[in-house]
Amino acid sequence: MYKIAALVLCLLLWLPLVQAQEKAQVQTAPPVQAKVAVRVYTSKTDKQVLRQYNYHSVLPDSTEAREEVKALVYKLQQNAFLLASADSMYLRRDTLHVKLHIGQQFEWAQLRNGNLSEGVLIESGFREKFYHNTPFKPAEYVRLQERILNYAENNGYPFASVWLDSIQIKDNKIEAALMVEKAFVVTYDSLEIMGGSKTKAKFLMRYLQLFPGRPYNHEQVLASQQMLTTLPYIKVTRPPQVRFARDKARVYYFLEDRQANQLDGIIGFLPDPSRSDNKLLITGEANLNIRNISGTGKSLGIQWRRVNKGSVILNGTYQHPNLFGTPFELGGNFSLLKQDSSFITVQPRLQFSYNTLRYGKFSVFSEWRNSRVLSAANAQSLQNLGLADARTTTYGFSYLWNNLDDFYFPRRGRRVELQLAAGTKKLLRNPNLDKSFYDTLQMNTTQLSLAARLENFFRLGKNSALLARLSAEALLNDQIFLNDMYRLGGLASLRGFDEYFFYASSYAVGTLEYRLFTAEDSYVLLFYDQGYYRSDLETLFVQEMPFGVGGGISFSTGAGIFQLVYSLGKSEQQPLSFKYSKIHFGITSKF
């Protein structure tokens, strides 16, 4: 009866260990000794079992000695010796004397499926053959219960319960039926926003996919907090709360709006390579980003950059979430690059995206790229420069995984972005060139592009973090021209060089950046950028490993966030010298 009572109590309480009642005979302890030995007394049969377990026989003091005995009892109970107990412990001088009872090992004679459905069986991994003539281990049974309950609460049954029915114990062998009571199905009722955020609940409901009438999913509610962290215009002040009323669940989110609309400009001073009087070339950048328009999550962005003399970049973006009331997002991008008087490239892109329930965003897109030569050059000069008029149409997909703890100032987490695109490139005949110029060229080719960006933030202490980043892209085509290539260099890629200093058909840039935070939105940084690139022009092959080092500061002011970065770079074209140092500074104004 004692064995049965102890076992049933363990099963009903769902605990990972069963502790038999201790009859402690504790004498008044003397002052703490330097070291205390543990001496265990047990029966001959139990002694054979005890030899399989390792424990410390000498401990620093009596408190740790008693904890060591408790840990030993726990190990025995976890290995199906459910009635294991330290029946008595007493300290005499420098020795803790323990009378240990182990007993027999309990086994599953059979654990039958009582009423588990096929879905529960698959998700929990329960199979009757796993519980036939095997040791009964409380921790394994508890894990089985947790898997069943997790499946239930993620499929509309947060009040489900699991228990053993028809329990029979004979000769330390247990036979029972595994039962689950789902109670009643719970569905989402509504979503409420608490705090000062102007974000509309309708948008948030569709973004998080918490639709009224759908079965309650506890895992989805937990993941929704991370999904909100990826939105630049929202700050989560408290974890979400769920209130149940009969068979309905209402989810409360505690949010505040961030100043995410952006209007800023950055000025850069670079040596002018076209002049010999060491005068500086002024470059610049201007950004306008309007986010969460009317609380619906829509955003519009425009960027203008002057990277060097005669070269201009213009980018535009638009994002429209919850397209026609669905979880899908429509996005449009437009980019224009004018490279001095050499060529101009226009590249629009249309993209459909879907946010997964845990950190992810999957996108499919189509991109059209049109590049034209500007200079009225002859065939010989165009061939030497490696330029050609071309139109490229590609289709692809991308995946973004993001669990950073903050959108603007992360200190912990990871961000992974992968992209694959394929399409066709068609050469366009330039009327200023003789037809013979195209005799040796393929007018239609297949093009493949790959891209990856991996970021990992390691929190080093209360006020510091280390960023490890790898950015890489590759263009695969049998016929690559200069105006097809990626552009590398500058503040956004490889620091220490002019903007768009390198032409690359493939490249990789690894970054280590240390950030010391002086406030929540202010930090000092030190960085090292190591690059690799190759240029696969038919007329010229280049392969190099440039690098950049430097530091900077970013801090908040009344007008916005001020940034200053000082950097040095070294490559085959540029020595490591203060003469070629780069200084970028500007202020980011948010409203």
C-alpha cells in the first residue's frame, strides 16, 4: 500500500520526481567544518545499484553535503527508483551519516492510448511500443504530458488536462491508459491596444493573424511580441496579456508609438581624385521615410545620394500590408543610378511578402533592370570600358529571419536574409555602334544572382554589444559588363573607401563592430571591415581583399540623432594613410 500511495501521488501531481517522506533525525550541528565526508549505509541489494552512480564523498561543509545527498536521491528517482529516499541523516564530527533506501525499479508494463486523437499522437510522438516493459521515468512522462498539452493549447484548447486512468501496479510494473480531456474549444474574440499608440487594431490583427473566430493558439500569442519588435514605429512596453471569457480569448497589447518618420541628411568629405590641389569633394545623402501612415502600417521612402562627382542615386520604396484584407504585403521599389557620364541604370521591383508566425518573412518578386550607355563612344572605347546596353528581367524569392531585441539599437539577437533570383539578359543594340561590334557577343543569356546577409549581436555586458556581420552577393553570367556589376565601398558596405569605389561581380564583406552604449539610444563604436571581391570582365580580371578600420559615435540631441564615423581603408589602389581617411557625419531627425 505504501508503494502504491507514493506512486499515485507522483502521477497525480505530474512532478518530474517522486520524493518519499523523509524521516530526518538531525542532531544539533556543530560549527561549520572545513570539510565534511559523506558516508552512505544501505542494503546489499541497494549497494549494487548505488555503484552505478557517482557522487562526491567529501564536501566543503555540511550544507553542501546534504544537498549532494538530495541530488543523489533525485537521480535515483529519475531513473525509475521511485521510492528512493534518505531515511535518516545525522552529522557526527566531520562525517554526515546517511541511511539510504533505493528499492526496486518501476517499469511500464503497458501504457495504452485511452482517447488520444491521431493529431495528438503525431505531435506528441506517443507510441505504445515505447512504454512496454521499459523503466518508468517521471521526467519522461512529464515531457510527454507537456507535448500533449502544448499541442492542445496551440489548437484551441488552453484548458486541456492529461491524466492516467485504470492504473494497475503489480510487482513494480505499471499498467495504465493515457487520457486527455480537451474541455471546450476557445476562439479569438478581439484584439485590444493599450497605451498611446495610434496603430489601428484592425491592421495589427491582420499582421499578427489573430482573426476572430480562429482557434486560440498560445504559441502564436507568444511569438507575436517578437513580430511587433520588427516594426520600426512601435515599442512594446509590456508582454501581451490574454483574458478568457467563457469560450472567447481577448488579447491585450501594450504599445507606444516611436518617432519613426525620418528626415535626415548626411554630408561626406572625400579627397577629389580629379584635382591635384588636395581639395575635398563634397558628397551627400538625404532621406525621407514616412512610416505607419494613418496607423495602417503603410510606409513610403525616398533616398537621394550624391556619391561622387557627377554620380547620383535615387531610390524609392512603398509598402502596403494587409493587401485586400489578407496577411500578404505588396511592396514596390525603384532605384536609379547615374554613373558620371558613363551609364544610367533604372531598376524597378514588385514584391509580394508573407510574414510567418515566428520571426520570418517570405517574399517573391519580379525585377526589371534597364541599363544604357550615356557616352557617345566608339566601339573600341566601349570594349575597353566593358559597357553595353542591356535589359534584364529576373524572378526570385527571399527569406528574412529576424529576432533582434530592438529595431534601431539591438544588443542581442540574429538577423538572416537570403535571396535567389534568375532570369534573362538581353543586349540592346546601340545605334552609335557598328553592327560588327555585336558579332562576338551573345544577345540573350541566362543570369543568376545570389545574396546573403547574416548579422549576430552578442551582448557582452550591461552596456556593450558585439556585432558580427557577413554580407555577400554573386552574379553568375557568361557575359558580364561593367554596368551589370555590384558596387562596393562606403558607409553602408566597406568603410574607409569612397562610395561605390569597387566594381564586383561577386563579393563578401565581414564586419566586427564593438558598441559601447552610453544611453539607450547612444553609443561609441569601433569596427573592422574585411572585404573580398572579384571582377569577371572579359577584358580585365581583378581579385582583391581590401579592409577598413575606424570608429565613430552616435548620440541623441534635441534635433535628432547625430552620427560621426571616421575610417581608413587599404587596397591595391589606396594605401593605408590618413591622407585618404573618410569622415561621414550627419543628423537623423525623427518625428
